[in-house]
Amino acid sequence: MDILLIIAVLAIGVVVFGIVIYNKLVKNRQMVEEGWSGIDVQLKRRANLIPNMLETVKGYMGHEADTLQAVTEARAAVQGAGDASPSERGSLEGLLSGALGRLMAVAESYPDLKANTTFLELQDALQTVEDEIQLSRRYYNGAVRNMNVSVESFPSNIVASQFSFVKAEYFELENEADRAVPDVKFD
């Protein structure tokens, strides 16, 4: 009788422990999804600023068509990415960041453009969005780290494999030069 009671208590303990681990895995997965959603929102905000910036710049930089075209194409590629993986999105976002950086560098040689209040407001908005993107990336990658630790560490890896929890993918930029946020300050 005592042995059956001990076995029952142990079995209940294992089940409760499994439930706790399962719920932790579900929480971590939700945190990853929330983090990705935050990145996606900020990237869309940035993409929505770009047409206004391009329209403002076009009047001043008519002969810089290659630079304007590169930004337009990079933005279109990002918007077409939709449900792409974090690594694919990271690559495309890196291209867009590089194109925006070149646009800002070219804009430096246009004093009238640098004095345009609309352009200055758009620059400030872009810098704010870039800062938000960086914060969102950090949150997302922290959530991914927590998920991956739970999926790989013992004993939660047993529960994770039983219920098809998998490691999440970090959101990273591939090119070191793309890791830098474009400097959009014109003081």
C-alpha cells in the first residue's frame, strides 16, 4: 500500500512537473511571437516613412536617381518579404538600411534640403523608428534566447520534443556594415 502511494505521488509529481515545463515553453513561444510582431510593426513604420522622405528629396536631388531608385527597390523588397524568415528579413532590412544611409550621405551635399523642415521632421521620425527597431530586435532576440534555452536544456528538452517545440531563429543582420543604424543627423 505504501509503495503504491509513493508511486502515485511520484507519478503526479512528474505530471505536474511536465505541465509546468510545457506552460513555460508555451510562454516562451508566445514571447518570441510577440517580439517578432514588435519588430514587424517598427519595420512597417519605417517603410511607411520612406515614400514621404523620397518625395521631399526628389525635388532637390533630381540627378541622384540611382540613390533614390536603390531606396525604392530596397523598400519594395522589404514589403514583398511578408512572412519571410528572420534571416531573410534581416538581409532585406540590411539592404534598406544601407540604401537609406547612402541617401542621407548624398543629402548632406544639398544645403537647401538640409534646411527643409519637412525633411528634418522626417529625419527625426526615421531616427526614432530606427531606435525602436533596435529595441524591438533586442527584445525579440532575448525572447528567442529564452525559448532556445528551454528547448535545448534538460529536462525541458524532453517535453519540447514530445510537443514539437523547436528553436526559434534570431533576427540578425548579415553584413557588419549593415549593423550600423544610418546616421540621419544634420546639425
